[in-house]
Amino acid sequence: MTLSEGLTAQPADKLLRISDVLAKVPVGRASWWKGVKEGRFPTGIKLGPRTTCWRASDIDKLIASL
């Protein structure tokens, strides 16, 4: 089956770094990490030992719920 036979391509969800997340959510860095640890904020995706990203859709859902 090809794409033109009924399947549609889903756009990839953009990944946001911590600075991008904090630009959208008005909290400090330490407060963000505390909220992640407590489960109030979405957990990130580990890309490396010191690199964490979040799906843009998860951050948008968080903002909508506030």
C-alpha cells in the first residue's frame, strides 16, 4: 500500500529543550524539575546523559490544563 492509497503521513512531534519549555511555561528551572519529579509536569525523553527533551504536544496539553 502506498501513501496515496489511503494512508496519511503523521507529522513528527517537535522536541523541546528545557529552555524552550521554560519559555512557554512560566516557572523557574528548579521548579520545573521539582514538578517533573512530583508528577505535576510531564517527564522528558532522555537523549543522552545530560540531555532531556519534551514533546511539544505534551507541553501544549500541560498549558491547556492550567
